[in-house]
Amino acid sequence: MTMILDANKRYESYAEKFLEAVEAAQKICISSHVSVDGDNLGSITALYNFLKDMGKDVTLLKSDIIPNQYNFLPGLSEIVSPEDFSGACDLYFSLDCADLERLGDNRDTFLNAKMRVVIDHHMTNEGYGNINFIEPEISSTCELLSEILFRTNKTISNDVATSLFTGLSTDTGRFLYTNVKAETFNVAERLLSLGADMNMINLNIYQSKPIRKLRILEIGLEKMTEALDGALTYTVITREDMERAGAFIYDLDEIINFIRDTEGVLVSFIVKEVEDDVYKVSLRSKGNLDVSKVATGFGGGGHKNASGLTYNGKLEELIKSLTEAIKNEL
């Protein structure tokens, strides 16, 4: 009970500081991060529409390619590329973004803003804003943003609720991951009561997979390798594989969930070839196995059960080093 009361006090303080910053601002910017996901896009569109409803001048900035499955999110069609944005922001919100580099081409715009607010749940976020709302124990940035917006006593539209529920759903694996707590369901219930369209979310994100995604999934499963007496599974997707399937790098996200969910497996990773000797790696685990420790050892980061990293070097060395690092955590 004490922890819940402490959290409530923090959220109330966050909401007060949030409103002070917003009410003092004339021009507000919000951006996505590189390698966007549902929590990032859900949180930025939720905040965008919330601030527009308050009558604020807001620009939504893009940092990376946005997968088509998220096009239903209210306000996302109004996002602009950094090269198409001119001017300055006196308030900039960075959401679900663990460090400056993940802002991509929007980094300088963020640094030049008069006031910079960071809202995030990554444990590796050291707080690079003037104001930092960081809660590593919470399931998602959308859950944290919900707790803040609830306490502003401003109207939360069904569009805002839909965006927030999107991030809540995707970052918890549809409420299956260990980051889900009773408070997560309380937030979900309130968002649904505010008009979040769960059916639209499910249809667009989970029930409308393009055929190329199924083709690359087939390739990923065919190439799956078991190691560490069956406790580890991994697969490697090359640029040639993606070309053969007609897939994009963001189509690979679900492969790791399939290989992790194999009986007896505790941890999985997928290696994605970006260019010669450059690879992106996603790691997933079950239970208490902390893959963020593995990712941090390679200059990456993330959460206990879901982390990532970028590696420059030979594929064979990467797999060998990752396997050894995972073995040490088992």
C-alpha cells in the first residue's frame, strides 16, 4: 500500500509539472524514436491529440519509418519529417526514448528547445531532459503517460484513450509479460471506459499481417538454432532473406516471440543484418532472466525481459559472445 501511495504522489507531482510546462509553452514538439514500436507511437499520438484538445500549437516529428499497421492511430497522418520542419520549439517532449541518440535526426531540435521533458520507463534512461518523468517499474510509457494525464483533470478523448491503450497492449505482449501489475489493469479498465477502441487496435496490429511477414516468419523458424541444452533459441535474418520474402526490418519483430515461446526455452535472440558486419539484435526472456544485463554488456539496453543492441563485427563472433553472455546469466 505504501508503494502505491508513493507512486500516486509522484504521478500528482508529474501532472503538476507537466501542466506548468505545457501552459507556459507556445510551440510544442513531440517526436518518435528510431525503430518505432507501439508504445512509442501510442504515447506520441496520445500526447499530440491531448495537447491539441487543449488548444496548443503542436508538431509531431518522425524519426524513422513507421510500419503500416500503426496508420490507424489518430493524428499519426499529421507527422512530419525532420527535413520538413523549420523553426524552433520552446517545449519538446521525448517519449519512450531511453537516450538522445534514439531521437535520430530530431536530436538537435530537442537540444535546442527551451524546455525538454522526458517521459519514459526504460531502466537505462539517465534523464537527459530539463524535466524527467522516468518510472522503470511501470509496464510502458503509455501506462505512465496515462497516470499523468488522468491527474490533470483535463478531458481525455476516445482518440487519446485508443492511442494509450495501444502502447499498453503492445509493450505488455497483450498483458502476458511479467511487467504487468494490478495497476496496469486498472489503467486499461479506465482507458476502455474512456472509449479506447480495443477492437480497432486488435484488428490493425494483431489480425492484419501482410503476407511478407508470414514469409519472413517461415524463414526465421526454418533457421532457428537451439543451444545451451535447449534453454536458448536464436535465428539470423540476412538482407538476402528479407529480399526473398519482400520484408522490411520492422517485419521481423514477431519472429523472436515464436522462438522464445518454445517449450523449455528461457531466452531467445534474433540477429538482423543491417549492412556488411552491422547487426541489430533483439533479446527476449521468460521469468526472472534479465536480458538487459546481456544487452548492456554490448552497449545496448532495454528491459528485463526485452532488450536490444547493435553490433559491429563478424556474425560468428557475435553469436559466440552472446551465447556465452547468456550462459553466464542462466
